[in-house]
Amino acid sequence: MRLLFENRPLHAVAHRDYHTYKKHNEWKAGSKIQQEDWNRGNKVDYRQYHIRRPPAGHEWRMIDGNYVLAKDDGMIVSVRHLPHDQ
């Protein structure tokens, strides 16, 4: 089977590392996370990372090396930081 784009040059896709720790003082329980920040995070399987199961209507995301638990409306419930040596 021939590849559809085999004669075209490959373009590098910009890859951003959202797992490298970056401190966000604005992310704390009771505040709202910006939609842009939330959207660029990766959904986290709480079992794999040994964090508590999110309540209904909540979700964990990994954003800038932070586990962020927020409600559907963007209200932050919890923020946990990865150890800096990871």
C-alpha cells in the first residue's frame, strides 16, 4: 500500500511539553481556570496516577506539571504539583 503523501516533504509539528512543571499562583481552590489553559491540558486517569477519584461533574487534567481537578464550569477544586525531579 502506497502512502498518500510519500512524495511530499514532512513538516515538523510543534510539540509542547505540558508535563514540565510551571508554577501557577492563580490556580487555587475556589478560583476558575481559563478555558485556554484547561483545553491544552491532558485528561488524567486518576487510577494510573494514584490520585482520588473525581466526583461526578469533575475532571483531572495535567497542565504544566500540575494535576488540576476542576468542575465542569472551570471552578478549581484541587491543584497538586508533580515532584520537580520528574
